[in-house]
Amino acid sequence: MSALNLAGLRRWLALGVLLAWVGVATAKGPLYLWEVADGRGDVRAWLYGTIHVCDAACFPLPAGVREALDAADSLALELDPEDPALGPGLARAAPLPAGRRLDDLLPAGLRPRLATVLGQVGVPVELAQRMQPWMVSTLLTLRAAQIAGYGTEQGVDLWLARKARSRGLPLWALETVGRQIEALGAGGEAAQVASLVEVVELIERNEAEPYFRRMLDAWRRGDAEELDRLMREEATSEAMAPMLAELLDRRNREMVDTIVAALQPGKRPFIAVGAGHFGGAKGLLAMFADKGFRIRQVEDKAE
């Protein structure tokens, strides 16, 4: 997943598909990092908002983030980005049923527009015709990001996973491959087609850069509420509501429950989740507070 234009990619961006900008790693002030403390004020975990697609300008990560990771005794990610089950799982879930084509699901006016956009980003039309709408949306955004110079090979999640392995730090996943695939396909065909329409329109209008800047500025400032607002302000289609509820709200509840159940006395995990899961009344920060934890944002100084 990743991002290229204004409306539909807001969801993908907000789920952690944020592109890094020069200077992100050295920003001074609040980080997209929080301490999760118990009622006595003892730190039980660190909660970090990640970006899954970026470039070399992401690194090194801020000193405050690296210090928290060094103090942790395990790393939790949504998924292990090097999980060998990820590729086969996507390969099984992505195709449409035999005999169906993507055009069968689309309004007639969208079909030529989609073909044009696919050509722009280098996705073969016939390949896309055999795929579920959510997979085509994902491919479009990934390819658009790659054309802009960003890739998953430099994502923060991957860096964290490899850092943990180099230290012998236990790594555990908050979700399964199947659960993430289920969330990507949530909402039924109507929601998936509505999402694809947004992605197509975004690429057609080529309006990515100003929106990226606003999203990235919010991430650099550690502003989870602004990022949540930006993510949701265009995702108001009634058809897309079930998908957003599954991708964000339900998964947030599930992840918080998994984290809380895993917290043990004397243990302090570093938990890294896509930055779009943090803000709002149904975001991770609010949910941890509702469970009685004290949430404190970590500040950093420029190195």
C-alpha cells in the first residue's frame, strides 16, 4: 500500500502508507511516539506510529524513537513485513472468482478511465481485470508511490523488524495475514468500487503533493488528531463507511485488546502501528486512555 492523489488515498495514507519527506528524522519537538503508563505512572509500553512506504530520508529515526526501542524487551508490529505467509496469502485472496472480470463490477464510465490510469502507473490492464477492486486500488497506490521514488523496502516497519532481529529482540504480530486481508476487502463490492473510484480520480487530478505535505507535516509534528482529520475529511461516502469502520475502528479495538492482554509486569514492549490508527475518539490513544492507562507523548531534540 502507499499513496498518490487526494481523496481515496487518504485512507491508505492514514493506515500508515505515509511517504517520508526530507527532514522527517531530525524534526524537533513532539514525536509520533507515546509512553503507555499504568495508574502508578510506570511505563508499560511505547506506542509508535509508523510509515510503511518511504525513502532514505526517513533514516535515521529520531533519537527518542531509537532510545525507546533500545529500552524495550520486545517489538510488536501489525504484521511482520518479512512473514513468508504474506505473499501467498495475498495471491490467494486477490483474484476475482473464475469467469469474472473487474469491469463487470464497475460503472461503464469508469472502465476507460481506469484503463488510462493503469497505463499511467504501469499496471497491465489484463492483470487488473482479474483482481478484486481492493487489490487494484492497492496496486495503483503502490505503483504511484514507486514512481514518485518511494518504496516498501525502506519502510519503517521493515527497518524495525530487521533491527529487532539483529538484536535478538522477540518480535510478535498484532494481527494475522488473513485478518489484514479481510480488512482490506471489507464493506462489500459497493465500498470497494467507491474506494477505487477515489483512487482513479486522485491519479487523474494529480493532486497528491499538497495533500502529502499536509499529512507529512502532521506526522512530523506528532499531531495524531490533525492526521486523523485529514484522513477522514474526504472519506464521507456512505458506501465506504463499512470499509472504514473495519479498516480503522474495529481493528483499533482488536489491537488494543491484544496489546493489553499481552502486557506483563516488568516487561516493556515497543509497539509500532500505522500512524493513521492513533487519532480520534476511536483511535488507539483514546482507547488506551479509556482502559485506564496514562498516555504521554515523547518529545525529541534535533540531533
